[in-house]
Amino acid sequence: MHNIVLGDVEIGRVIEWSGPIRTARFIIPDSDEETWRRNQDWLAPDFWTPADDAYRCHIQTWVLRSEGKIVLVDTGVGNGRERPQVPAFAGLRTGYLDRLRAAGVAPEDVDVVVNTHIHYDHVGWNTDARDGEWVPTFPNATYLIPRVDDVYFDPANAHLRRAPRDEHERLRWEGGKLVFDDSVAPIHRAGQAVLWEGGHRIDGNLLLEPAPGHTPGSSVLTLRSGGDRAVFVGDMLHSPVQVLNPQWNSCFCDDPPLAAKTRRAYLERAADRHELVFPAHWPGHGAAEVRKDGDGFAIVEWAAFCPE
């Protein structure tokens, strides 16, 4: 199944890139080998390959059709970008727009673009290169960007940040200027950016809410339609092992204690309300329902998407 329907909302996904990135415990540094091994029967091969300890992920866009509008949740890496902080994605060339069209969506059809946060792999296809300039890929869309992240990542405000903690962080911050310049600033110049904070209702089914920690302005998109519930959590969950232990952050979390607190709070809500949880990067079925299990949580049921 390529699409599922929750209430009155149809949900599909467009995968830009799929494969291994570093090792599992580089991406989730607090996790332990025993947990990965103990859960190998369902973590492998979609999320992890035990032979080389490789973390596996999708870079993908969730495509929602709600109240007659097309809403994209996160826009991947983009083609032809300068990305010194992630050499594997520098100068990337994919058929993302062709895959979007194959899903029935032309760029001019998109009404709303949601950037759950401003990281290179969530804002890249905000723009496309035309005549040597970066311009909005989706000419008729409103781009919803968390104001807190917009301020935080704007190179004009770099002096407000603390000093980088290590070389990895320094490269991320230097690369972040390029991300803002090619994927966010052009949206502002085109007058298509809407900055929000505190919450933003898209329509009767969809609501944006703050979820800080991974970045200062990280957000989630909550879906409520009929009796169905879902939450699109961006990078709150890089791997299902974080469901088992919500204290485990990814190496990309800006404020680890806050990220862990936010992760637990939203997992508790998802378990209580039977929300289907849609992370940004999970391969396989892409989303899951969770339940409480001791100090952590467990996967109850996978979404009905065919594994890809």
C-alpha cells in the first residue's frame, strides 16, 4: 500500500534517498549494543544491519491531502547543494521531483510546506536552482517555518550562539549557514514564508505544535480527523530504539536533556491517545503505534505502508 487514510486525510510518502549512515551508536550514542542485539529480529534489516553496525534511514517527505489541499511535511536534502558538514549529500542528484509527480503532485499543486525544523535534510527541496539562483520549488505554497528556528539558524544571529562544543558541531554550524542561504532565505525573499510560534492550525485536521530539544524550534504536526490520530514528529525519533528508551538522544540533538524530555512527553501522549507516530527518517513501514512498557515504550503495530 502506497497511501493510507486516517479520517479524512490521505497520507503518502516520497523517498528522496535511502541507505546507511555511519554506525548505530554514532547516530544514537547513548544506546547500548545489547539492546540492538536483543531486538535484532525486528530492527534488522530495515533500521540496522548487524554485520557492520550500520544505521539505516530514509530521507523522505510525507505527503498529506487534507480539506482539498496538498501539504508536504519536510523536503529532504535537495539537489546540487554544498554540504561540507555531510559530504555524502554534497552535490546530491536524485529524481525526487519525478517521484513527487509520480505520486500525483506537481510542484505547482502544493499548497503548504511544513518544515518541522531547520536542518539540511528537512528543508532542501524548499528551493530549486533556476538560472543560477535558488528559488522556491513550490511556487504556490505557503512555507510554515518555526520562528524560533528561523531566528536561531539565521546567520545574522550567529553571535547569539554559544561556541561549538567540538569539531563535529563546528562543521554543522558552518554548514548551517549554507543551508539557510540556499534553502530558507530564498523563501523569505519570495514572500512565501510564514513564521509561527506557540502553535499554528493549518486546517480542521492539522495542527503544528512546538517540540523543542532537537533544535530550539523543532515542532510536530498533529493530525486529528474523525476517530483517527497521528503525529509527525520530525527528528524526535531517529531510530525505533529511542521508543524503547526515550532518554537516548541522537548525536544531532542541540539540547539533549530537553530533547529527551520532549520525546518522552510526546510518546506518552501518543500511547494515551493511540496516535500513529510518523518519524521523518524511518524506513520499513515508516510509522508505528506505541504503548507504554515499563520505563519506556514498545511498538504495538506498524503502519500499513509497504516497506520500501
